[in-house]
Amino acid sequence: MSLLPRLWTTGSQELDPFRAMRREMENAFRAFDQSSSSPNIGAGAPAISVAETKDAFEVTAELPGVDEKDIKVSLDENQLVISGEKKAETTKEEKDWHVEERSYGSFYRSMSLPFEPEDGAVDAHFDKGVLHLTIKKPARATKLTRTVNIKTGAPPSVEASKSAAPNKAA
């Protein structure tokens, strides 16, 4: 059992073992950076929420104090990546700091989607420090509920094998 947080796993869909190994190593380093409380390491990974609807996945990421121009959202096959940088304030006044818990620097968050989004399937909005992403599911990934009619009696292949079996009475 992996100790690293994973939203979804891609299973055996990964064809290149080196790519899978690189991705797992990056996830391990990110998890290590998240557990550190030092503000000098960087902003770490933003807190996210993920919800699924019939037609899409909705991802929100908290990015307080980050400018929209400093955020990058990208897709690498089925891997969604949110990255960027939270820049430090530029005023350098001499102050006697008692507590400094705000962090600055680069941030990175990635997750595997259970499908590869089509071109133009991601819609992004940034409002009041929250990034809102809507990732539309491709037609083949949407869940369809169908009703199956149940017939009485044995299936045709069972009936045929019963009548075709030779009688072994000796």
C-alpha cells in the first residue's frame, strides 16, 4: 500500500515504465515538500477539491495571493497539472517580525484523470484566489445507464449443448 496520496491510479494503461517511474518520483518529492513547514521551500501544493458530475470533473484550487498571470494549467495525456509561483511582496522595510507563516515560491499539483481530455475540454476561471477548472468528459467516458431485459430459461448455448451431448449409457 502506497503512503503517498493518489486521487486516481491509471492502472496498466501506462505504456512507458520510465515515464511512470518518473511520475511516481515527482509525486514522492512533492509529498516530501508538502510535509515541511519551512516557508523557504516554496508555496508547496495548493489545497484542491474535486467533484464529478455526469459530464465533467470540477476541480477547484485555493491560490490566495497568487496573480492569474502566475498560474499555469496544463495537460499531459491524462495528467492534469496546476503550477505557478506565489511572489513575495516587494516592500523591504526593517521590521521586527514575531511570526511569519506565509509562504512564497513555486507550487505544483498534479493528478491523473480517468480519461484523456479532448482538445478544448478544459475551461478555467480564476476568481478571488480560487482557480475553477471544468474538465469535460469525452463521450466514451460518460456513464450511461441502461436497463437489461431478463429472459426466462437457460441461454441458447446451454440448451444446445444439452441436446448435443451424447448419451453415455453403457
